[in-house]
Amino acid sequence: SQQGEEDPQALSIQEGENATMNCSYKTSINNLQWYRQNSGRGLVHLILIRSNEREKHSGRLRVTLDTSKKSSSLLITASRAADTASYFCATDPQFDYGGSQGNLIFGKGTKLSVKP
Amino acid sequence: KAGVTQTPRYLIKTRGQQVTLSCSPISGHRSVSWYQQTPGQGLQFLFEYFSETQRNKGNFPGRFSGRQFSNSRSEMNVSTLELGDSALYLCASSWGRGQPQHFGDGTRLSIL
């Protein structure tokens, strides 16, 4: 079953604007990851944030994690037409003793469209 | 460095047949996972292999099986194909648990 739920399901913005996508999950996690998927292609890893981290940056990407609310957000600044893709959050669930269960649980994704 | 390679890219089968999909991980990666992606169910975990051992399995029927070889290459097999098995099957490799996964472009399986 899906654990992550992304919001919104679809987002349409103009080039240069910022895009924010949110993700909620249900159980304890080892880390949370964001992936991008262009149509008909595989997933590309964007950023990984561990459960003891609150914020992480990578280029134009900023990810936050709030484990008390079981939620994360991905911010893409100064978006470009090439950012058009589906974005997925994936949680790495944790065993009771704290180890990774070894399988990612994906949400259904946010479809981002950036118009030139 | 070469990425994850999945073969074939496209496959058309009929109900009742069986199929084998192949995955070559990034050199040095010993962990390989498989996922099924459909419009209705999204991305769902199938298996995780590490050093030829299946360490985790998703909630799929026994018709879905897999294995990993000593060179870390992996195959998955689906027997007695059903229409609902039509999907994009994605393979991912990584250094190990808790690490980013690197995906191939998938095998698009269509069942007629």
C-alpha cells in the first residue's frame, strides 16, 4: 500500500516561478527521498534527507522534513521548462530497532508542468 | 560510469505466458530492487536482493519471482501472465540499505 501522499496531484506554473510539493507519510522512517520521473523514463534521485535532519539543499532544490507531523516538502526555485516531470517522495521505512527495511514506499506523485 | 541497464525496453506477451526481465546494476552496487509501476497502483515494491540473497519481498503473488547472480545482475520472472501484469517494471541499484537508489529506464510489459 502507498505510504506517501503527495500534494498537489498536479501543478502548473510559469518559468521562473517557484514550485512547492508536499508529502505526508504514516510510519517511522529511516530517511525520505525525492525522485523525478520524465515521461516514459526511469526515476532520477534528487535528494535524500535523513530522519534526524530538518532541511537540506541541493542547487535549486530545498527539502524540509518534519518527523513530528510526518511530512516533507520539496521546493524548486526559479523553475525551468526542463523541470517539467512527475515528482515522487519515497520513504525508507524503519524497523522497530531502527534499521532500514530495504524497500522504498512511494507516493503517487505530483505532476509538474512549467510553461515557458 | 554506466547507469542501470534494463533489457528488454519493451515486451508484448499474451495471457498465460511467462516472461523474464533483466537488470544490470551500476558497477560496484550489490543491492538491487525491483518495482512495478501502474497508473492505478503507482510504484510498488517487488523484491530486494543483496549479494545473491533476497532480503525483502513485497506483497505480490508467487507468480512473481527473482534472483541475483554473483556479478550482482538480477532477473525477475513472471509466470502465467495476467492482463493486470501490464506495467512498467523498474530496477534500481544502490550501495545498500538507506542509500539513494539509481533506477534504470524500465521494461514496459504489455499483456494482450
